Amino acid sequence: MIEYLGREVEVKIDRPLGSKHPDHGFVYPINYGFIEGTKAADNEEIDAYVLGIFEPISTYRGKVIGIIKRNNDVEDKLIVANDLNSYDKYQIKALTEFQERFFDTEIITYDYLRSSIRNTVRGLIKKGNKILVLEEKYQGEKYYFLPGGGIEYLEKSQEALYREMKEELNVDIVESQLMHVIDNIFEANGIKAHEATQIYEVKVSGIEELKDGDRMDKDLMPSKIRWIDIEELRKEIAPLYPEELKGLLSRD
């Protein structure tokens, strides 16, 4: 969920400030709700704490300034406020302690992106002269990227690759070969970030099931599968990320 830092979202408040938890009885000292149209690891909408509003509300639009990662639970939470710099991790911890004290948590803010290199892995799947990309839209503009994601702690890159292909496309890899490592420094949502991305060329089982236009559920940002001709990608029909990937395809 790290990629959601800095994004603008709308929170539907179902547990406003001053209300009681339906099962445990504690009072919510801040507004708490969910992002409609999303799906978290528990197959429910992604939950979010809203900070900086001191009265009960029904909806709120703001920026994701942090993520609460629950190490002993599948329900990670978003922290939403008006300004990216409005709260640090210690303030977030204090304001959410009323509920998060029951869990082993780690708080990630956008400062994490500015001080860390994120290791990622992505798979290049070919079918003739076409490659598979995922299409998303942000603020009305579409862009493409290869399927994949972050490498978890103590996870080898190929293990992450196999896991991500299964999670995102529901396919199994039958062959993989490391093509290139991209040192990717970029800015997204006003945040500068640094990723080291390993690009693997992969062959997968069930490739015939990956249809152009099929929708994939990806938390906040639903994606579409696109089979795009390599020559079309070179013509910049839409941004392809990481940007260095286009040069890599040109050498193919």
C-alpha cells in the first residue's frame, strides 16, 4: 500500500468522532471510515483514519499521509489529512492508539519514501510483438506499468516475482530470466521516491486467460490488462513506468 502515499481519496465516515465501537464499546476520538470501491486483504473496503477534523462528519476528501501496517493482522489502515506534513508518525501513533493498541503496528509516512530505497520486481510477459501491461488512471490521465510490486523483508526477488504474478494476474510462472535492474528515481503525488526495480522476462501458464481489457482489483486503483504492441509503446501513446523501461524495450 506504500504507493498510495500522497494520493487524494474520499473517506466515507461510518464511525464519526464521538461514536462508540459496536462491539468493544470504546469511543472514537477521531473520525473513522472507509474508501468506497476498494478491497483490502480481508475483502472489505480499505479503512481510514481522518485527522485534523474536530467534529463528526459524514465524508472527507484528503491526502493519504501515512499507512498503519498491522504485523499481526491483515487489515492495514490509511491515515488521511489535509496536508502531507501535518502529522508525524509519533502523532499518528498517539491519535490512533485508542484502537491500534490491540495490534503490533508499524507506521509508514511519506518521509519513509524520502529516506529509503524500495526494492521492487516486475515481470515482462510477451505474446508475439505485444507485451502485457497494466493500465491505471490518475486524475483522468492513463499510464502503463508492468505487473509486480515490492520485495518483502527476507524474501528473494524471484519469490516476490512468483507471488506478485499470482496475486495480480492469478498465473504461475514456468520460466523467468533477469533482464535488467532499473535505478528509478521519480516523483509521484508530490513525493520524491527511489526504487531499485528488477525486470524479469517471464513465461506464464494460462496466458490465454489474460484478455485485453480485463479488470484487475488492486486496492485503491483498479487496473486493466492491456496487450500493447511494443512499437506503440515507443510512440508514447501513454506514459510507461519506470520510464527507463521504454529504452530497454527499444534495445530488444
